[in-house]
Amino acid sequence: QVQLVESGGGLVQAGGSLRLSCAASGGASSSYATGWFRQAPGKEREFVAAIRWSGGLSYYADSVKGRFTISRNNAKNTVYLQMNSLKPEDTAVYYCAAGSILFSPVVLRDVDKYDYWGQGTQVTVSS
């Protein structure tokens, strides 16, 4: 059973940066992909970025490409989301998710494909 714990959220001004962390325990294997999703009030949960534990392949939503960077530290079982040039529309609760899934864009964007979820961390970007 994989457990995921997010941290690093907070309040930041537009143009600022934050780094989110997702610490995994309980045996995330090399076949797992870890993704970040976000959900703003009144909106559906949407895909942000994903990375594969083995090999480090990554994939991003168009809305964050060039501003956000996903990375992992296998020794610490932790995935990071570095968020730069933040915009007010990035305001949301950010969730970490993991699953033993095919690393393809269609699959990675599907919330139902992930088996494990963290509790979420709030990111608020003020204008």
C-alpha cells in the first residue's frame, strides 16, 4: 500500500515560485508513475505533470509547460514540482497521485487511472 504526503503549498504573489514535495512510502516500485493534479473551487481535477520513477520520463500539461518542472529523488522516494512564474489561475489544491500505469499522455491525464492519492496541499497565487 503506497502512502503519499504532499507539502510545500502556500501563498505567493504572481510571478513567484513554490516547490511542492510528494513523499511516498509503502513501496512505490520502479513501474510507478507519479503525477500532480490540481483542483480549483468549482472545477474538475486536472492533470498538471507526471514522471516515471524509472528513467525519469516526464510529461506536462500545456498550461504549465515551460513554467513547472517535475523531478524525483529515488533515494528519498520523493517527487517534486517546482513551480515558477506562478499566475493567479494556478491557484488550487494540488494533489500527488501514483499508479502502475502506462506512461502515455492519454493515460497520465486520466484521474481514474491512479491508484493512490495524497491529501492535497493548497497553493494560492495573489495578483
